Amino acid sequence: MKKKRENRKLKKIKGFTMQFLPYSEIKNLDSDERIKKILKIVLGNSILILQGKLKPEEESRLIGDTMAMIEHVPNFKGIELAVIAGNGNEGFFGKIKHNIVNTLSGGEIGAITIIGPATIVKEIKRDPKKIELMLNK
Amino acid sequence: MAIKVFKNFFKRIFTGLFKGKKDIKLGFYGPPNAGKTSLANRICKDFTGEEIGSVSKIPHETRSVQFKEKVEIEYKGKKMTFKMIDTPGIATKIDYEDFLKYKVGKKEARIRAKEATQGVIESIKWLDDMNVVVIVLDSTQNPYNQVNITIIGNLVARKIPVLIVANKIDLKKSDVKKIESAFPEYEVVGISARKGENLEEFYESVFKLAKKVK
């Protein structure tokens, strides 16, 4: 009986994939190409785990492009987006270290960005100490 | 003769100064249903007698940018003139089925969803044109929402002064401290736009912020 229930659970999570994108994959891309790459993954029904984070203007552009796509792509309802980064309370030396690492890597690689299609990801609940990915049934 | 020349000289300087001074563009940004239009309405009603737009419990009631020109706000004897810009709520997803819960017909829900997506695009485009922005958040909701962080990040990148308003303090679930701890670098003012609570502190903060506009 227990085994049966486990099998049913496995079937339920069969509809999506998670894709990890290292920062090096988008480092040399311009904003247009970055957003295009991200949306291509999300439209393929994958949850994207991106190393690093986008610039604020890229994030707002991503939201704008997502809105434009809702009308044109059947069954696409938008995205869920969350960035997990340091809270900026690392102190003076911590900040210097953080800036050096970012300068050397060419981006904020200490952060993680999660982007998923709204049809799969119902909500990304964030609290200062935890992050929860709620999936649609 | 010398006095007349002197008078004309000053007159020209001062007229030029005031002619060039435009109204401060005050934008209201935030997620849907946070109370942006309620707050803008409250201010407009108090100082012009007219409202800026309609409010509703249904999310995305404001689906296009709304303006009110020449709103002269008076606070403690000081006056400042603003162009009020109320923007549609910014969201990362819009599903027409969500509107059906509010007893909206299917056809109307689809139209509403389509207009709401365009409204989000319009709001984002308007970010560049603001002088000062008030971010209106619902203090009964979790503030750790990426949309809020994205809006603030964009304003900081554009060097636009920001004030965070924690609205709906009249509700039991309201938690202004949670908003303060989510955005420790910004001034947070708790208000109730619906009941007009704590607006004095809000006006004081808006005046302080408006002075930063170059």
C-alpha cells in the first residue's frame, strides 16, 4: 500500500525539469540575449536555477517581456521569480571581499536566481531565512 | 533710471526661474491590490476635490497609467505642486482564471487579463519618467516579494528617491515592522489610505523626498 502511494507521488512530479545555468553561460551575453535564453528555458517548462542575478533593468525587462508573451504563447501565464542573495549585513571587510569576488567574476555570482513558469510554480515563498517553492498540482 | 533697470533685471531672473520649474512627478508603484489608487485618491481628493481613479477588491483594477496634474499639497504652511502618476500593479504572472473568483464573467476576465499585462508593461516603461516614487505595499502581506525588490532596484539604479508606504495599518494582520526589516535602507511610513490614518507623517516624508529632486 505504502509502495503504491510512493509510486503515485513519483508520477505527480513527472511534468517538469530543473535546469542549472552557470553564470559563465550568460556572462558575455548582452541583456537581450540573456532574457531570450532565460525565457527559452522557462517556456520549455523548466525551472531555471541561475547562478548569479540579473541587473535590475534586466529583471524589469524580463517581467515586461513575460507580460508580452502571455498574450502570444498559448497556456503561458507568466513566471515566478526569486533572487536569493546576501542581505548586505556582512560588515565592511565582508563587503570589500564581496566586491572583489564580483569584480573578478564579472557579475554577482554569490546570488542564485530561480525562475519558473507560473503553470508549474505556484509561488516562491521567501522569508529572510528560508525559501519555499510551491508547485501547482 | 538705475532703479528701473535693477527692477527689470530681477523680474527677468525670477520669472525665468519659476517658468522653468516644472511640477514634481510623483509616481505610485507597487504590486496589485496594495492600495496605490486609494492613496492617490485620498491625496487628490484632499487637495483638488477630485479622485484619480476607481478602486476595487479585484486585482488589476488600474490597468493603465492615470494622471492628475497640478496637485498642490500643503503641509505645515509649505506648498509643493505635483503631477500625480498612479500606475498599474506590477506582477510577474497574470491568469484570467484568477478573476473568475471575483464573479467576473469569462469574457470580461480575459479582457481584464489582457489589459492587465499591457498595464504592467506601461508601468515599467514609466519608471524612467518619475522624479519621486512612493512604493505602496500591503502591510498584511509578505514583503519579501521579488517584484518589490525589482522595482526598488530599478529606482535606485535610476537615482530616483524612494519612499515605502506600508498601507492597510487599520487591518489586524498588518505588520509594518516586517516591511521595515525587509527594507532597512529605506524610510517606511505606515498608513491607512482607506481610513486616512497617519497621512501627516506621509506628507512630511514626501516633502523631504521631493526636496532631493534636482
